[in-house]
Amino acid sequence: MPPVERLHLDHVVQTVSVLESVVLRSFGPEGGQVLFTRDTGQAMLSRSGARILTALRLEHPLARMVVECVLKHSTVTGDGSKTFILLLASLLRMIHKMACKEPNVSHTYTSRQTAEASTARHLADNILAFALEELDDLIAMGVIPYGCCLSWEDFTAKKHLPGPSNNDCVQKLLTSFFHSRLGRSHCDFISKLTCELLTHWKFKRDQPSLSLEFVNDNLDALHTPVSGFPISCSRLIEGQVIHRDFATPCPQTEQKTVKAAVFSGYLQPKLLNAGQVLQLGCGEQWMEENSKNNRSIVQFSAWTERSLECVFANLQSLGVSVILSAVKQSAAVLSLAAQAEMCVVECVSENELSLFAQLSGATPVSDCWMVEPEHVATLTFCRPILLGAHRYVHVAFNDSEERVTVKPCSLVICGLGEGQTDQYTCAFRDAIRMLLSTWEPMGMTATTASKRTLQSTKSTYSHVDQIPNVPPFQQCRLQPGYVIPAGGTFEFLLHHALLQNGTSCSASDDTVTSGLAVSQLLANALLIVPRQIYSHSPRHFLQAQARFQTIIQNHSHPFSLVYKQEHRSIFGESAFPLEEDKLTKQADVSAKLFMSDSGLESVSCKYQLLLAVLQCLSSILHVDTVLHTHTALHTQSRRLANTSWEDTDDETED
Amino acid sequence: MSRLSTKSPSRCTDLPLDNADICKKLDLLRQLLRSCFGSDSDCGLFAAILCLSLIEQAKQSGLRGNVAIRVNKHLLGLCTSYLQGEDCGCKVKLDFCSSQSLITLARSVISSKPTCVLTEPETLHISRLAVQAFLLTVPCSSPGIVSLGKIVTVSVEGHGVLNSTVFPGVLLDMPDVFTIDKVETLPSDALRMVLFSASLAGDLSELGDGIIELHPGVDTDSQILDQLLELGKQVVKDEVKLFVCQKVIHPVLQQYLRGHGIIVIERLGITLMEPLTQLTGAQPVATLHTTIPAKAYGRVRDLRIRTFGSKTMLHLHPPGECAICTMILCHRNETMLSELKVVCQKTEHVLRLTLREPSALLGGGCTETHLAAYIRHKSMNEIPETVSALGCSQTECLLGVEGFCRSLEAVAAALEHDGRSSLMDLTHAHHWSHPTDVLTEHMGDSLGSCGCGLVESSPIQKWTYLNSKYPQFSPAPLSEDASVQPHVLDSFTAKLNALQVAVETANLALDVRYLIQDVN
């Protein structure tokens, strides 16, 4: 009989609060680094919520479940891990308070705690259902009018436009991201560098997501970490860095262009593959029939050499002087290459070769006997580059027809040590993901997924395919690319919108799980974020709150009306008339001015974050028992066991 | 993996830098670093001491972590732009017309490693050799893109350091002494040589993973050997005098070649392959079945046997100009020798950096004191702008500046040992050392010259103790006097990088809010 641990609401609140207390140290403008040390001398310094939570190596199954949810969310959006925990803890505390005050009285329960758990579960489900239904509308009406929409075209268009351009907005968005991720000191520098990188990698006529996805997919090949240098030495360099050294001396050429070919296999043919047998010295008759000379092993190896010479003769006729190879070539290959004045780069990783192929437009050679002009890439140069302690191969590409706007460039990321460069790289990657989610049409992924989850949790034993009433997700109510000033603006605005919604929606139903209660609960839970941002001085929090109140009172009425009408007209049809969009943008200017100096946050990321938190909330409240299953070795300690959690939610709910 | 004992929970500490215990440890570390810091500064230690001083000063000042970080970062920006600027008073342009300043720079690096155990003349000897070797790797007459050559290092244990020397060209190990007689009879004009990169031991490694079945009467070994001897015949016919192989040569082939008066060297190793191809112009051969193309042959001039202790080596001179040289390093025992080797590599690196940035910083603590005086003056003049840019109060800003400057001065002061005290003059802000704590009227007589040796003491000069209050002033640049050369120079690039690394590390440490120790 495995030990059974019944989970009470107190435990859940406690567990999440512990996580919150760790994460809080690196949250907000006054937050800092968390240092992890081991007795083995290893140390890790981080400000990234996801990294801190992973490094904690938690034992409690519930805590692990929460961390899993956070990681799942942050791998998609690249952001929001710390806020995730904060919001979750805040919601749990509110639900706990409410459930203790008013445990579900409509059923008979064995204990008060079970009743509390049931109320809590009910509340969580209702909040989730409410959010899935109403949140996008509320954000569209209550938050969006105060934000502005980033357009990808403007961002990458021209840098020297007068006044605050879109580029500045993207940079501000990135600055806020890197501030929360790496600290204030370097956020300006890195966000500028990221913007520069993205401007270089802009594919014209394409969706923003294509450019971003390209950088995201190829970041491994596109960056070089260099340890032992200050971060300010990080820079962009033209072309691509191949993270290998030349295997043969690199001849210096004064030529304008260099021709290169990529080989995925061995140039020297293998005489015998595994499993093949070569018989030597068998019957004279057989020998004579086939070939008169093949009596010696030497003839066979001579054949491989001769065929290699043919390959090189062909390469020379095509003008190739650089060979990039995925594998380690034989000494004969290197020798013949040196004699043919070609340089060889061996063991190039798959990622780098595929990026090279994309940028150069040349196809990798699979059969060395068939090297054709389409396999030959034209480079503007190919030379050694010294980055930190390593010598690599640096290549640059000729401008091609298809990518007039793209200027291929690589990123050199410098940091004090390996741990630091690694974190900077992760931050870069996540910044790209964050931008991707910002421009991603909202509701496409997150909401669909969550609606499914909701259905399956409501009717506990039903399966996902049985979703009855949810129409296929067709209405995308929030336009992508919206940003809002950072520093709690989103939370203040949504708080207000939720409260207004609560008062308007229902006065009839007054139970704890009513629309009013749910709106209020969510509204109040949201305030944890600005409260923590201004944690160093509660006075500032109150000032900020008051400021937002005035702004909303002065602007909200006309704005929301205008917006509502527009909203209907716009969303009635499927197309978005651009003029109207511009109008809203202009009307927004006055509202935006008051916070022009703060950073920016993505509305889409915030929305996805909120939904993810609510889903996590609902799923952890559905756990009521933990079964500790033990393997033979783990009998000594219960806590240590390979714990598995089970959703043993078999109580009647509906 | 399973664990049988209970895992103990991690130990957590809030605001670890406010913790007295941790601060004590930091202080101890600082003391230790100080004790290793010699009069000729090393950039790693420089960075470490500066970093710890910055942390300590920030803690003492009681500034909020974020404010200290911002001020440090701002002041670092002032430092780097001043150091990189034209009118920097603690930077000297390196003069490549004379080797003197390069030797001074090399000496600073070499004497910063006491583990090499070098006497003063030995240090100077090695410094000169390092510069000589470096200059040999810079090609003189090649137009266009210049690529630096290579220094091959050979260590000889059990000999005095003063026996160390530098040769142009490459020296190869000659285990078989019996060929010496023949070598000495060789003419000294250009000789033909061949370089193999594939094994000539008689194995065929590139055949693949399949199985070869041999029928009775087939002797593959002799078939292969015959092929190798064919190669030998061609080499003899082409009048090759030196036969070098990266890997093993079949003894029969060796015998055959030697019989024809060819010098054979096997097992050269991968590291010498590139220098040798550059030196001789040979292209490594790895094909055994085709005739060696004429252009694959290389040339050497003037073969000579040299002996160092138990080592007998064949010295190959390049046929023309070549940027390859060999440094023979001698020392009394293995440990010191390996330290010496590392130091020489480091020196080479520092000297190479001067090609990109032909400047050096004044050593002996003068750069630090000068920089501290400059920062004090500069930031006092710009205080209103700084305060608004950093978003802190004037008091906070002043505290931050004071901490930063004191940290720089602390690095200079760390150069002094044996109870000597550190002073700074109030004209050029250079660093001086004084045996007693008494600031007398006639200090000028006992002080001699400043740490870097550029400023001579004079009666009109005024001094102040480091880390004492003094009226801020703009440090005066030195008059351009070609006759006075600094005694101690530090690498510009290395020190600038160390300065940035130190401040960035200190800022990271100041940003730590929480410490989680896994004690399992």
C-alpha cells in the first residue's frame, strides 16, 4: 500500500508561496541575482525565473508540477516565469481566503477541508472559464486603447526617421525584457544589439514571424560565445562563423571571390563497407577473367587514390578553393587539397552546414562523382577569425537576388565566464521567442489549447475528442503586435476593466462563484504585479495607482465607446481596415504620452501568461491526493521517493 | 542513480553580501590576492583585487546595490573613453623602431609570475628572447595581408635559464645520432625535402570496414612494402636529401633511404607539421600510389646539428624569408620550466596585441593612481549631469565615485609590500613608494622616481598618502621627453579588458540578492 498524502489547500498555498519567495528576489527593478553554489565548487548566477526554478531541484510533486507549467509556458513565450509564480501565488491566496470564508455549502462533505478544496476548485474553474470567454474582449476594450501596435514593416524600414519610430518601440520592448532577465546594467546595450541583428535578418515582403523564426531556428549556428570578455565586447560580424578551424593551411588569396563546396560524406571512397568481403589471391582463372592486374592489395588502394584525384580535378575545373565537410576526411584528401591549393574545414556541424547552404544557395554534395555548378557557392571571403581563445572560419556571402534586404550576420556574445555567456545566449533566444509571441495572432494556440483543457477538466472522465460546444476557433479578437508601457500598466488597466465588468455583468447571482466574484478576485490578484514592482516603496505604488485612476477616468469613457463601435465594425468583417486602425493609434497618443519614458511589454505575452497561470491554477487545485510510489531502493525516505502525482479527482462536482 | 541517505535541504542566505561571515571570507581572499601581487602587475590579479575592492567599498559606503552598480558602470565608461582617447596621460605609444619598450613590456609580464623563479638577469634575458622571437614571427617583406608566423618552443630541463636561446627556423628531434657524420658532409645550399602526413608503416587504413580474406600464398605485407620502396626509389631519383614523416616509417624503407644518404625523421607529430610546411614550402604528401608531384617538395638551407643537454636536434633554416622561429627554453627543473613556458606564451600574446593597438599603459601603479585622480576630477565637474543620468542623489553619486577611486588606488597600494607606504604626487598623479610612514619636508630626496619611472622627484612636488583626502585636481600630462623611458609598462589591451572584467564582475556580485547552497 503506497503512502497517501491528502493535499489540503493550505499546503498548496504554502508550496507556491515558497517558490514565490525565491523568485521575488530577482523580480522587478530592485531585483537582483540569485547565486546557487554546490560544495563541488560549481556556482551559477541567474536572474532568469525559469533558470532559478529549474536549479531549485524540488522534491515536492506539487512544486514540480508548478515548475513544469512555468517551463512549458516560458519555452513558448520566452518570458514571464517570475510573474507566473507571483500571479499564481496571489490567486491561490485569494482563493484560499474566499474558500475559508465560505466553503461550499450546497453539498455535504466529510470535512471542512474537503469543502474548502471543492470551493477552491470550483472558483479556479470558473475563473478559467471566465478568462477563456471574456479576457480577450476585456483586454481589447480596457487595455489595447492605451497601447500601440508595432508594425514589422516600420521596424525594419528606415532607421533615421525623425521622432520616435517603431524601431524605438521594439527596442523598448526588448529593453524591458532584458532588464527583467539580465539586470539594468546591460539591457540597453543588448536590446540595441538584438534590434541590429533583426534589422540585418529582415526578409522583405515576409511576415515578421518568418524572420524571427529563422533567427530562432538558426541561433546556434548564428552565435559564437566568447568567455573572459566584458559583455560590451559583444558585436555583430558580417557573414557566418563556422565553428571549426582550417584543417589545411588557408592560402591567402587576393581574389575577389572564393568558391566553396559542401560535402556531407567522405571524399575518398571506401573500398569495403562493413560486411563486405574482399578475397585476395583466389583462383587465377577468376582473376584473369576480371582484371589482369588485380592481384595485389595495393591495386585496390591505388584505385581509391586515383578516384580521389579525379574528384579533385573536377573541383579544380569548377574553381573550388574551399571544401566544407561534415566528416573528418582522410590524410590523402587533405594532402591532395593542399596540393590543389584548396583549404578544407572538417567536422562542421549539421546546423552550420544547413545555414551555410541556405545563405549561399548551394546544395551540399552527396555524391562526390557528381559535383555540378549548383553545388558551388560563391563567397566574398573565407578567412580565419580569432574569437577569444579559438580560431574559427569566417565566411561572407555574395548578395543574391532573393535576399536583397538580408545582410547575413553573426552574433558574438561575450561574457565573463561560460555561465554568463550561456545566460546571455538564452536571453537572446527567449527575446526572439517573446517577439514571436508578440506578433503571433492571439488566441490561435493558447486559447484553443486551454479551451480543450477546460472541457476535459469539467467533465472529468471525458476525453479531449468529445468537446461538444466549442466552435472551431475562428474569431481572433485581439490584433497581434500590441504593446503597452511596462511597470504594471497592463495589470492596472485590466484590474480596472475587470472591476467594471464585474459591476455591469451581474447583480442577480451573488454566490462566491458568480461572475462578479470571479472578476473581482482576478482583478485584485493582478495587483500583486505592480505591488511587487514598487515593493521598495509602497508610496510609489499608491501614487502609480492613483495616476492610473485619473488617466482611466479622463480617457476611458470616450475611448472605450469609440473603441467599442470600431471594435464591432472591425470584427464584424474579417478584414482590418487600416485607416481605422491608424485613427485609434492617433487617439492613443495622448494616453501614451504619460508613460513615454518607461519600457514596453507585449500585450499578447501578458494575455498568454494570464491564461497559462489560470490553467495551472485549475490543474493544481484538481490534485487532491499524492500517491508516493516507491522503488525497492527508495524505501528509507518517503519524501525522496520517485513521487508521482495522480489526479484522483473523483468527487462529484457538477 | 539512487541515493540511500536523506538529502539535506539547501542552505539559503538572503542578501549574502550583508552577511558578516561572507564578507570576512571576501576580505581574506583579498588579502591572499594582495600577497601574490608583485611590483609588476599581472592583469588577472589586477582584475581580482580591483573587483574585491569595489565590492568592499560599495558595502562600506552603504549604497543600495543598484546605485553602486550604476555608478560603477558609469565610471567604467569614463575610464575606458579616457584610456582610449588621444589625450590620455597614462598611455604611451609604443615605438617599434627600438626594441626597448617592447622589452620593458615583456619584462612586466615575465616578472609578474614569481613561480618561474627567475633572477633579475634571467628575467631580462628571457624578456629579450621573447621580444626577439616575436620580431622573428613578423614577416618583413610580404605585401598585402600579413600573417604572423609561429614560435616553436622546445623545453630543455636541467640547464641554466641563461642558456635559453632563439633560432630562426625549426629544430627537429634527432634520436638517431649515427646519421650525424653524413649530415656534416652535406653542402649548405638549398636541399630538397619531402614531408609525409600519412603513415608509412605499411598499413592501409583507408580501405574501409569490410573484411579482407587472404588465400594461401598471398603476402599483403610484402606487397605494401614493395609499394613503399617504389616511393623510396622515386625520392632517391628526385634527389631528396631530407625525408620527414608525421607518423611511423617502415624500418625497411628507413634503411633503404639512409642507404642512399637521405636523412630520415619519423614521428614528427601534428604540431610541427604546419611550421614545417611554412618553413620549407613543402606540401604534405599522403598518397602512396601516385608519383610525388614536383611542387610538393620543399626546400631547406643549411642543415646543422645542435645539442642541448641530452637533446640532439637538427636545425633547419628556411630557404628564404620565413616567420618561423624556435625558442629553446632552459630551466633547472620541470615545474619551473613549464611555468616559464606558459609565461613565454603569455608574453608572446601580449606582444602580438601591440600590433593591433600599439600602446602600453604605465606600470608600477601609476596608471591606477592617475586614473583615480582623473575620475575624481572629471566626475566632480560633471556631477549634475551624472546625477540626473543615473537617477540617484548627489550624495549617493559622490559616495560611489569615492568608492571607485579608492578601489583603483587600493590596487596601486597592493603593489607595496614590506611595510612600505604608497604615495601619489599632486601634479601628475603618479604612484610613489616610501619606506616609512613619516611625510617629511625633504621627501623629494628619498623618493627617487615614481612607480613607472617617468617622473623624477623634485623639491617643488607635493605628495599625499593614498586613500587619504586630497583636493581634486586634473592630473597634468607629462612633457614629451624621448630621453626618459618608462621602466614598467603594462599591456594596454589586457589591462583595459581586465578593468572592464573587474567592474562587471563586481557589479554582478553586488547584484546578488539570494544565496542557495546545495550542501549534498
